[in-house]
Amino acid sequence: MAQSTTVSLSDFDIHSDTGLLPTRPLPPLPTTYASWTKALSDASRVLSLGEDDSKEAIAKRGASERWRSDIRSWPILDTTELTKDVSLLKQAHRHLAFLVHYYIHSIPPCEGTASVCVPAPLAVPLAEVSRLLGMAPVLTYADTVLWNWEFIDPSAPLSAENMHITEVFSGTDDERQFHAVSAATELRGVEAIRIIDDFNHLASPTSPSSITKLNADLARLTSIIEDMSDIIQSVQPVCDPHVFYWQIRPWFCGSDGRGPETPEWVYEGVPRAQQLDLSGPSGGQSTTIHALDAFLAVDHRPRAAKDASSAPTEGFMHRMRRYMPGRHRAFLEYLDDPAVSVRELALQVPQLRDSYDAAVMALKRMRDLHMRVVCRYIVNMSRTHRHIPSGCPVSAMIARMETERGLRGTGGNELSILLKATRDSTKRALLKNSL
Ligand code: HEM
């Protein structure tokens, strides 16, 4: 679609004050769906991670199995009542997707199982509401961040300080803070979305007044991206890496989260269940960050895919779009096809080059700093032991032994390759490299 000045942010379910977040918390589900609401409110108290073999977790296993067998005995609820309001569809997605992850990850591991069943009372309505919302039928960034909050003071407007994250698997404040940091990053990005929108509505992008405005907006964008970087770093004092790696992250894993040796998820009663997108939530699903890439013409397609003679490959970032609500993805598709891109304009107009490059550099630095966080929270933690807090001497010894035996080396490598690739494609957008 070519750019049209008649298109507005609201067409993409984006608000000029709150961006990708709704302006108000999602409404509660109608009483027809009380079983979903009740199961979700019980879940974090009743369940532990299935792989947790601590005394407390083992003591919960009976109640945990009852929670799951109740769900298997539920009727498959019709979703028609939810279609009267898209906010109810989102709330249903959030409920069901959390329930699916609670259900699967609370099952104690059973060796030799090739697949694990998501029962039809969860799978069928989740597939249906996901189809209507145009998004993956699994827990996504929208469920854990965009739609997972309530006001602290309902009489005040939405801000990072006035929101409380509602659903967390582990019951820890660390998990709440982890999502709150992402939400704060999104809220800081709202001004960036408005800058992008302003550019799309310029009647004549090459006029002197448009160039002056764009120059100032690119400078503003640079400082917004720097703020977003700082916000991402602010996770470090409020979310403990050991708690994140052992108590929080395992709940997020989707069907393919831990490689081919773990059982794949089968959605009972859902046609073509093998073709569903079931990866689980990731910051890579942040439409705001994808919008920055699209606006600055950062191209994340794997390099071979850009060569028309080779078979098309789908990169991680593109795949992540399928986990976004359909209307947010449509916003990115709209940005992908501008009448004139900021980068093309900056190539033509020397006055814009420095401000464009400064914005791209800020985005590259954000990715460098994010990589450091990932290293601290995942790569380093993959060498620690579940029940021993990081930093203690015994944990350090076990970490050394595990590294020496090479027990947990590979996930970190794959992550580094992925994150280096997004950082490098950002760097490739710099004009000073192409002139
Ligand atoms: C403790 C904090 C964080 C950790 C441990 C973390 C971890 C990760 C990991 C492991 C990936 C690789 C893809 C995946 O496996 O999902 C990733 C990608 C990504 N994360 Fe984070 N993340 C953190 C905070 C954030 C925040 C606050 C944001 C901002 C919204 C964010 C945005 C992204 C983006 C956009 C990607 C895609 C790759 C890229 O654009 O370079 N992350 N993150």
C-alpha cells in the first residue's frame, strides 16, 4: 500500500497518547467465561514449574494435577459473545494464552514424550480469538505487556508510574518489573510513533519547511531512542538475573522454545494445528521497535534473501510480526511501503544526513546495550544452577564445572548470532557507510 494522508493511527488500533497500549485496562470477561477467570486467578498460587523439584513444588503437584484435569473437563465455550468488543477478544486471548502456558509448563517432565496436548477447552477458543485478532494463538508480548496492566490511580492518565502489571507466573516482583520496563519502553516510544505519523502526513516531504521539520524530528527521535535504551537498562536493579532465568523465563517458552528435543505442543481440536505459530513472547514482538526500523529503513531480511535469485528466507524479525495483533502488523506493512523513505530523502538532501545517521546510531547503540542485558540475564545464567542463588561461591563452582563440561553452551551462541544480526543490519543502514 502506498502512503496515504487519509490513513490515521487509529486505523491501526494505535492511540496518539498511549501508542500500542490501550488507553484503559481491558474490561473483565463476561460471566459466561467465569471458569477461565477463576482458573487464571488460582494459577500462580496452585502451580509451580513442572521441572521444579524443590520440596514446596513437589508438595503442590496434587493440586496442580487437579487444576489441569478441571480444565480438561470444561466444555468448549463459544466465543461469539466476545466478538461484540475487540477489547474482550484481547482479554480472552490474554486469559487463554496465560492458561496454556500455565497448563503446559506445570506438567512434570516425562522422558521420551514427543508431544504434549493443549486440551480443546483452551486450544479451540484460543485459536478462534487469535484468528479474529490476526495473531498467534500463544502467549505474546501483547498479552504480557500491552494488555497486562491496571491503573494504580484510575483518575490519573496512563504513565509508567501509574500502571501495575497484573498477571505474573512466578508471583515475583522481578517478573512484574520485567514487564513494567517493557511497558515503560513502549510508553517512551509513543512520541516516536507520533514523529513517524507526522512524516507520513507531510504533504510535500521535499519542501524546505518539511526538511527543517524532519531534521528537528530526527534529532528528537535520537534522544527518544537514547531514553528507550536507558529504560531497557533500568531492568538491571529491579529484576534479578537468576530469578529471571530460573523462575520466570521457563514459563515463557513456546512449543519450539527449547529446541527439537522438547515435546511439541499439539492443539487438540484445532485444524492444521501443526502450522500454528507457537514460539511464545519476546521483545522482538514490540511493534514500536519494528516501527523505528521501518521508518529508518533498517532491513533485517537475511542477506541471502535480498538476492532475488535465492529462495526467500524468513528472518526472525519478520516471523515475530505474526505474533503481533493484526492491526499493529498492518501498521508496519504500511510503513514498509512509503511514498518516499526518510533514508532516500536523507541521501538526496545533505542537510538531513547527520540527523538521520544519529538516529540510526542511537538504535544500534540500543541494540548493543540490549545484547549486554541478554548476556547477563541469559548467557551467563545458563551456567548457573537452579536452586543456588547466583553470586554465591558454590554456584560459581557449579557454573565453572558446567562450562568445563560444555553442558549449556549452545543456546547462548544462537542468541548472540541473532542479536548481532539485528545490530549489524541496523549499522548497515548508516549513510556514512554507503556514500
Ligand atoms: C531483562 C531484560 C531483557 C532480556 C533478558 C531480553 C531478552 C531478549 C532475548 C533473549 C531476545 C532474543 C529473541 C528471543 O529469544 O526472544 C530479545 C530480543 C529482543 N528484545 Fe529483549 N530482552 C530484555 C528486555 C527488552 C526490553 C525492555 C525491550 C524493549 C521493548 C526488548 C526488546 C527486544 C527486541 C526488539 C528484540 C528483537 C531483537 C532486536 O531487535 O535486536 N528487550 N530480547
